[in-house]
Amino acid sequence: MLATTGWTAVHRPEGGTPLRVAALQAWAKARIDGRPVPPADAPVRTVARFFAGLDGAQRARLADGYPFVVGNLDGVPATTRYRANLQGLEQARGVEEARSRDVALTPADRAEAGRRSHRFASLADPGRQILTFDPSGGGRVAEVFGDLDRARRVSVIVPGVDTDALTFERTQRRLTSPVGMAESLYESQRAAAPGGRTAVIAWAGYTAPTGVGVDAATGRMAVDGAVRLKALTTSLPGNSGVALFCHSYGSVVCGVAAHELPERVTDVVVAGSPGMRAENVAGLHTSARVWATRDEGDWIADVPHLEVGGVGHGADPVSPEFGARLLSSARARTHTGYFAPGTDSVENFAKIGTGAFGSVVCASGDDACRRGISGTEAD
């Protein structure tokens, strides 16, 4: 089946830097004014309680001294994480800049280091709100658009294959990157609800498969991604409602995570999905509303929607039998067009993200996907 459907094995070199490993070792011995810091794997509530007991200067000292831990530690205030990750990006950029000139490395490795250095410099631009930054391996990154602390509704972009620190944003084909998707969704939300208190997170916080290979055909990487997605949604500040927008393999991650997501996740939206590793919505065991869309020109429709021996991701989420609420994606061209401005898909995503369910456009052209939902849940 792998051969006939075009799956190929692709190896992802680890590369990266040991910065986080060293940081974790230092953090294990760290103290702030005589007080030991919580373990890096401490529960969110423990971390939140510890940082709530610190003043601004103490938080800043920890952010500056241990950026690769504090910047990725769920429960730390968002503004402190932004500060830490700015420091981490500067340190990682310096390491990659040095590697780009290291004649002991191969030309390919030096070129890769140069690209990483430029990417880290871009992410460290003033005003960017980097919620997660880990340069290990291909790199994990998350960025916030809007005011996360004041938001009443938060949207999270969960991307698919070929997502890492380098592809987190793109100049060309911008809307195929998590940053491009998030920016487009945030702009659409502001247009749909100018006074709404919303935030959007571009989340590349898991190790995604490289290419349409064996890893993309199984759920192994989705399992790790699901753990990290649960941690993110659990640790967001305040009591905001959360909507997940899961593209391609990202929908596998969302499907695996669904049964453990907190109740604050009110909506799970999948676009161009190869399957959610469930036979129907009931099999996801979630209280969240499940929405699905697929453009008629999306090649993902040709991937067999089945699971055999761990290969494949199960039933088609846009099939009537699956039971999802089917959204229109008119004008969304091909597999990567769902977040393009002017498409029904991104406008629908914005309405779900702001709680304006009464104006969502269903795939069937009637009100089938809106039944049983009040017209709006916006503030």
C-alpha cells in the first residue's frame, strides 16, 4: 500500500544545538533568592503558583538566565516567556552563525546553519511574541498574535508535515507556513469581530513528519504532538475558550489528542485531513464541536482513508458517516489554500474563532452544520 499510494521514507537529520540540554541541567540546580525553582517537568499549576509568587525583577532574572527552560515552561506568564525566548533566539542565532563559518562542517551543514541563523534573527524581531522556542533538532516554535492574557477566545493553528523552525514562516508561499496561516486567520477575525478579544497562536510545537513518508502514514509523531498540544491548551492563561484549526497531518495530532483535551477546547476544525485515527466523531471522545472541510481539488482526497496495522489514519472526516459539521471551503484552491484571504474556509474559521456560529457557511449550502448551536458565543 505504501508503494501504490506514493508514501516514501524520508530521514530527518537531527542537527540543531545542545543548548536546551545544557539549560535543563543548569535549571535543575537553580535557585532564586534562596528558593529552589520547580522541576522542568512540574505540573502547570505548580509552575504557575511559583511564578505568581515572584516579582517582576525575579521573573526577568530567571528568563534571562535560563531562557531555554523558562521560555518553554507551561505555567510561566506569557510575557515572561516572550522575554525568555527573545534571549534564547539571540543565543541560538549566535551558535548557528558560528557554525555557518565552521570549515570543519560540510558545505551543506554550513548552509543549513546559515538559514537557521537568519530564521532565528527574524523571529527575534522587536514586537514578536514567541511563546515557545526550542532549537533542538528541526526546532519547535510557537508565536502569538494578539493579547493572549486578555483574550476571551484563542485559536491555535496545528500544522502538518514539513513544519519546523525553518518553515515556521516563509516569504514565498507565505500561507503554507504556520505564521502565514495565523496572520491570515487573525486578520480575518479582526475583520469579522473588530471589537472581539481574540488571539491566534501559530503552533509548531511538535516534531512533524518530513515529507509524505512513512512517518506521515503512521500516528507515531502524532502521539507526541498530542501530548504537547494538551499541555499547551491546558496552560493557556485565564479561562478563554479555545478553537483548534488542524491542517493535514495536524488533524491527526488533533484526533489523537481529542479525548484528553480540556473542556475549554470548544471546537476542533480539520482541513485537508487524511483522517483523525477514529471512525467517527463519537470515537474521538471529546465534548468539543468537530468541524471538517476539504476543497474539491485537494489531493488528500485520493489518500486511502483507512487504517491497517498502524498505517493510515482511518475514516474520512468529510464523509457523512463520520458525523462532523461540514464547512464550505469555496475558493480555497488545493491542499494549501484553506487560509487564503477571501476563501469561505478562512472566513468560516474566523467566525468559529470569534464565536459567530450563526453566520458560518455550510458545505451543503443550508444550515446543517449550524444546527444545535446558538448564533454567537462572542463576548
